[in-house]
Amino acid sequence: MDNKQVTKSERGGWGSHFGFLMAAIGSAVGLGNIWGFPYKMGANGGSAFLLVYLVLVVLCGMCVMLGELAIGRKTGLGPVGAYKALCAKHTWLGYIGVLCGFLIVSFYSVLGGIVLRYCVGYIVSMFGGDGWAGQGTGFFGYFLYQGGEMILYFAIFMALNVVIVMGGIKGGIEKFSTIAMPALFVMLLGIIVYILCQPGALEGYKFMFTPDFTYLKDNFFTVVTRAAGQMFFSLSLGMGCMIGYGSYLSKKSNLQKSAVTIVISDTVIALMAGCAVLPAVAAFADQSYGKGPGLLFSTMLTVFDNMGGFLGNFIGFLFFFLVLLAAVTSSISLLEVCTTFVVDKRLSKGKPGNRKIVTTIAAVIAFVIGIPVTLDALGSGNAAIMFPGEILGLEKVPMFFDCWLDLYDGIAEGILMPVGALVMTFLIGWVYKTKMVKDECECEGNKFFAFKFFDICFKVVTPIIMAIVLYGQIADFF
Ligand code: TRP
């Protein structure tokens, strides 16, 4: 780069390798694991979905994770600066990442706001009040139409993110994740054990782990597309989030080991979330697994309601508080992509980074983008504003257009992220060459394992699977 060389101290960096791992695992573990994974597994054939998911994690997730971390550390810059440094012609890939960052953090924080409202609801109920506005287990359907309250909780959740990201890499993101992630793990473990002891819970495990391949045979394409989309989202891949986190990493850190640790941890926690949610649904909510997105926000309400009394409210609070921690450690990584982009740019021009102001402005932009998501009642109809399909006057509304959240999610997760991952792995395999990743991993004496495997994944396997996913998305659209 012809720009001014930016020193590490101006940008900041992780305080310890453990801190980095907690932040990166924190980014990966989020609503995608606790909300998305159990319901997608529930709706896509249980064990068959799990099997495909695991295969994809090994064949794609691992190498994309490693690729992003390596590009980040090699260049020491966020996605836009990193691609520009590698080859100016590829800078657009970085901009796609920043665009995804804004789109995802906006709807993600609306969901985070709802989770926050549930925590408040359980606290109020625990102390004898009615946290559910007289709606009982029907609260979710009611809350969706409370636009003002949705915006309020969305704003509080966003403000929480701003405070953390303002604190910088070490003093904000790392500090929060190092406390939140172990706490989350312990709470999740406690809930799993408690649920396991309830009569009827084992049905949920049977549903998860009994192989049923007829479903897979009949729906192979759909299962692969859904599992791959879920995997990318869950691992925070395809939009440069891990490029950013990698850029703050010291040259001594073992990248390959880190990539494997992050991927395994995320997968284990998704499975653990499945082991908390699905057996709970089996024991307390008549095995209604296939409820789609409502699984977390309405079925789980029924679960804790049927548990009854103070205990039900207490476990309910613990569960949603754990979801809240998971959501915050993820959304800060998305807001960080938007922040890093501007801070890097300012530093390279010799200006002060102004992280605090930049973070605030980025959050305000994301907040404005997110407002439609709070007002269309997730496409349930008769809401304060119309959803995209309604505005376009479509007779048959494809998934993309059935609410603002699905539109943002469809553009980011459905199109931009698979394109990002496809082009990135292709570039690593054929243009920058896998050796670049190997050299970066080995730069301070760490050994690189399984070069052939990663080389084939970068060159062929991941690009092909990404192309299938894109095709599946586009076919879904029509
Ligand atoms: N992985 C997070 C989850 O599972 C969400 C997330 C954080 C994300 N950063 C991301 C998704 C970057 C895609 C890209 O909830």
C-alpha cells in the first residue's frame, strides 16, 4: 500500500490469545446457534440435517475460517483494507463485507432487543408481576405489533453494543467476551442437565440423533442449501468478520489451531443448544419441533410456562440471559466490521482513528436501517408499515420479500456471503495461492498441517459447494 504505514499501537490488538479465542468464539456463537440451529434442524429432518451440517463444517467451514484469519493477520487490516492490500482490483469484496455488516447488525439487533425484552419479562414475573402484558404464552404475537416498544429495546441493545465496541479491541470486545463466554457455557450446561432430568426429554434426543436418511434422500438439495447457509452464518464467515478479528492478532499465534478451535467450539455449542431446546420442547411443549422461527420466541415461552412457578421463571430468565450474552458477543463483531473500516481508513490517511465517534455513527446508521424490521410485525400482516412483498403488490410472496428481516437476511446471508466466500476461496486457491495461507501460518515457526487437504478445499471443494448454495438460493427465489 502506498498509504501511511499504520502502527499496531494506533489500531490496538488483542491482550492475550485466550482473549482472542473468547471473542472469536463469541462472534460465532450467537442467535444462529441457539435460535437458528435447533429450529432449522427441527424443520429439516433432524439427524439428516446434522450429518450434512457436520460434513460441510469440515469441508468448507474450516478452510474459510483459516483463510479469513490468515488474510486479516497478513495485512493487519479490516476486510476493505485487506483486499486492497492484496490486490486493488479485489477491494469490492471488502465493501461487500461492510455492507453485509450493516445489514446483518441491523436486523440482528432487533432480535437482540426482543431477547432483552424476554429477560425483563422473566425478571418481572419472578418477582410476582406479569412480565407478559396479560398475553401469557401468546406474548410473541402481541409484542410484534408493539412498534414503539420494539424500537425501544432495539435501541437499548444497540447502545449496549456501542459502549462495548467504543472500548476498543482489548478494553471492550475482549474484556466483555472473556467474561460472557465462560458464563454462557456454564449456564447452558446447567440447563441441559436440568432439562435432561425431566420426564419425556429423551424423545428430543431421539429426534436429534436417530438417523433417518429417507428425508435426506428426498430433499437432498434443500437440506444441503439450508445447512450450508446456516453453517456460514453460525461461523460468522463470508463477510470479513474474521478478517477483522485476525488483523488484531499477534504473529506468534497459531492460526490453524485457532481456526480449528473456533469451528469446533461453535459446532459443539450449536449441538448443546439443540440438546437444551429440543428435549425441552419434547418434555414441555408436546414435541412441536417443526415450529420454524417461532421455536425460540413462542415455543420456549410455553416450555417455561409449563415448568411453572418461580422455577419456570428463573430457568426462563437464565435461558434468555444466556441467549442475550451470545447475541451481544456476536453483534459487537458485526459492528466492529463497520467501525474498523472507517478507523483503518482514517489512520492510513494520518488522521486520528476516532473510534468512539465512528462507532456511534455506524450504530446510528444501522439503527435507521433496522427500523423497518421493527415495524412490519415480521410480515404477519396489518402492521404499522408494509413488508416488501406487500409494497411490491406480489401475489405469491417469495421468502425474500415476506418481511424486512428476510429481505436483509436474504441479501446478506443468501447472496452476498456465499459470493464473498466463493470468490475468497477461489482467489486463495488460484490467485494468491494456498501457499500464502501456509506461509502466514508458519511465519513464526508454527507448523502447518494437512496442506493438501486445505489446498483442495480452497481450489475446488468450497467454491463448488458455494456455487450449489447460490444456485439453491436463486432457485428458492423463483
Ligand atoms: N455467527 C453469529 C451467530 O451465529 C452471527 C454473526 C456474527 C455473523 N458475525 C457474523 C454472521 C458475520 C455472519 C457474518 O449468531
